[in-house]
Amino acid sequence: MSDEFAERRRATAWLQRPDGPIAAEHAEFEAGSGHPTLRAGRLHRLVSGVEERPREVSQEELDALGDPMATLCFQRHIFPMAVQDLLDQLPGAVDQPKVYLVSESGTIPQADAPHLRRDIRFALTYAVRGTEADLLISTGANSDPRTTFLQVAAWDDRNKVFNYYMRITPAWIWTGNSWDALAAASRGRGCFDSHVNGSVVMKELKQPWINWQSQSAAIQLPDNDPLRDNPLYRRVIGAENLETTVRAQINRWTAARLEKVTAGGIVQHPDHLLRQLFTTTTVNLTSTATQSVGIRPGDEPLRLPMGFWMNNDALLDDLGLEVEAPVPATTTALYAQSLATFGFRLEEKAGNFSRPGDTFFAFVVPEAALEDNAVVREMGERGLISPKFAACALMVDFPNPVFSADRARLMRYVPTTATAADSLGDRIAQQILAAAGTLPADSPEARFAAHWNLPDATWRDDFCERLTAYLKKVQERITTREGFDDYVRLAESRRRQFKAMKLHEFELTLPVTDIPATAATLRMNEDATVTAQT
């Protein structure tokens, strides 16, 4: 969850941002612990971009909330100030809550950085009403539970949204719901700078679940660390289980969202849906499954994550395209050389910490987000767009699965007002085709048109052949010094774009290199070369 107040996560990356770590409209919360104008024993509301100051919710507003946080606590005049107080109000199921542990510094040995502040966090999920989690709780693990941040995303089954809450002593604040994430006034503000599409967030979603305690890695604690005596710590399970929960929650909100915006055969705000196909609204982070410190020249080839090369989740898994080429792999010698060539290091300026080398798992990069792909998949299942339409759009610039300016250009052809749901994709395609007739052959519009005009019987085969040929070209270049260095620069370019997002909270999430922050933004080409984005 996002943190803007005094009782917030120590988001070290935000401290380095030129716009500052805290939104100006909430500066009154910066000093001290809690806030004196909040009335104890009351639920307040403050939706960033909509309201300048918190106010108490009305009884009507309180009664309208249908999530477990509201019904089991606030509507019964219970306002827990610490995570255990909150858990004490919930049904006592034997297997609840599920507890997870995350820390960007968790795999750095204590002996290597004795003065580095260890910001460790609990993530808890709780199934109150059935088997599916409807409370997702985030709080500090190695801080005072009554002064560290405490935030909750709660599924409201009556209204089919997530409600977002945060404790600010001596009260609780409702900071909005999933629809506020999509509204112009509050989009990208407050907690919606991370929950940009209204859903729950787990950036490091896939194996090896970077920074999480999991079957791939353990967060290291000294033998005498008091956290070991915390009852919640003794319940920690691997993040491989949290992945399943987060996927289900994203799909839950996506289905509810599409159900509402397509009611009556009319699509409300088609642009809000199609931007999750044509643009990068958010990202997940991916990496190799190999620990960087153990990589030695002469080891088995290092396979870089498939999500770096293409949106494989959408193209291969959802659309069923097939490639006859393995995931590209470089030599470990080239990888090791790149660490020195580009000055890789882990660095936290907020903690005056620096150490040569890569992140714990090698080659962390942003990839296409599950929540973007989920919307595209749901649009297809509801008949708003066809598989061919989705494939044609993704193939316009498939070597750049995130931050593609070419795909984003196609947003100009998407309606911004309520539009008939029937064959929405076909009508957008016709708008693009009409424009393509007056544009160069290498324009995004002309490329989409060329895809769209492929015969229905062969477009899948044509796309599969191109994807296969592309991966083979990548494999040829990735085992050369020039080629691999190009891909390192490309990875750093995409990391810089991710760092510009408020989703980037912690300095130790990504490595630092000697590549200047002012270096040109790069793009991947279908011939596997890397050039500056124009």
C-alpha cells in the first residue's frame, strides 16, 4: 500500500524524488505521530485529490460500507490501533490469518551491513466470510505495532470494490475505494499512486518472489532478533502462497469492474479499459531465479526473464501463441563482466549504504503487469475485443512489453465516451485502419492495419513465426559482448522509467549503475537490436 503520512512505511526511494516524499495536500500529517484533529473512535475519510482535509464519515456513509473491516469493527464502534487488536476482532479460524514477510534488505547479511536499517513488513490475508481472502493487511514487522503503519484493503462484497483504510492515531481513515483509483480527480493520488487500477498490489508476483520470504529465499535475521519472538513471525509462510491470493483478488475486482462498466450493453469509459492494452498503467517486477552472488564464469547459461523480451503472459498464455525457441540465455562470463563494466551496486542513500554487485536475484526488470493483462483477458471473454484485436495491438511493438510509445499512440482511436459494447474492438480497428491509409508504412497505425488484414486462418501462425524468429535473433546477440551490453542498457532504461513511478518505493528494490540518469530512453527492435527511442 501507499504511504503519505507520518505513520507510513519508510519509502526510501521517495526521499530521493525531486517532488518530495509526501503529497503537499497532506503535509499536515508529516510532523509527529498521528494527528490531533482526528477524533478518536471515529472513521474519517480523505480521498486524495477530492478532499483537502479529513472529515468524519456520516452514519449513512458508514452504513453503506459492506466489507469486514467496516462491519466487524467500525460499525460496532471498534477502532483497533495495532494489528493484533484488529486480528482479535476477527473470527478465530484455525488457519487464519495467512502471514507473509517482505524486506528489500532482508537478504543482505547482517555482517555486511551492521548499520543498515532493516525495514521488514508483514502482509496478512484473512478470509472472513469464506475461503477467499477479503482482508489484506500491511504493517511494520520490526517496529512498535502501535506507531508503525497499519493499512488494510478490504473486499466489499455488497458494493464489489476494495475499500482502502489506514490507521492514523487516534482514528482510522477511509482513503477511497477501487472506483476512486479510476476517477480523474483521485487517479494516481494518495493510495492510488500504487493501486492505480483499484486492485491489490504485489509487485514481485512470480517466482522467485523478489524480496519476499519464500521457497526461493529466506529473510535473514540475527539469532537474537526480537522479531523471532513475535507470534506473527512464527506463522510466516512462503510468498508462493500469496501469489495465488493476489492473482485471485485481481481477477475478482477485474470481473466486478467489467460487469459494472458494461451493464446494459454500453461500455462506460472505453478508454479506461483500453489503456490497459495500449499503455503501461503499472508493472510487475521479474528476474532470473538465480542468486547473483553465486554466479561464476563457466556456470550454466543464465536465462533472462521471458517478460523482458515480450509480454509472454498475454501473447503465449492468454492468446495461445506458440514459439519454437527457448528463453534467451547469456553466458555467466558476460553477466559477470557487465557488473564491473556498468558499476552495478546496491545503494540506499537514505541509509548511507552501498555495496558492489547486483540485487539478490540477478537481473531485476519491470514486465507487463498482471492487472493490465487481466483486463485485456476479461474484455476478450466478454466479447468487447477479439483475440485477434488483442494480438494485433500487442504485436505492434511486441519487443517492448512495457513503456511502448508506439502502442500508446493507438489510444487516440479509442472512444472516451459511453459506447456500445458490441464489437467495440472492431470499431476501434476500423478507426485505426482509416488513419493508416495516410501514414507511413512503419507507423503504429500501419503496422496494426497490416496485422488486422492478415487472414483469420493464418494470423496466429504468422505471429508465432515472428516471435520465434525474434527470440532466435536475441539468442544470437545475447552471447556477444556488444549484444549483452545493449540488453543491460535496455534493462537500465526500463528501470529508470519504473523509478519515475510512485510504485517504486524502496531504493534497494533495484540495482544502481554508472549509466547516467540522463541517458537516452532505449527501445528494443524486432531484429534484436537496441536503439534510442524517438
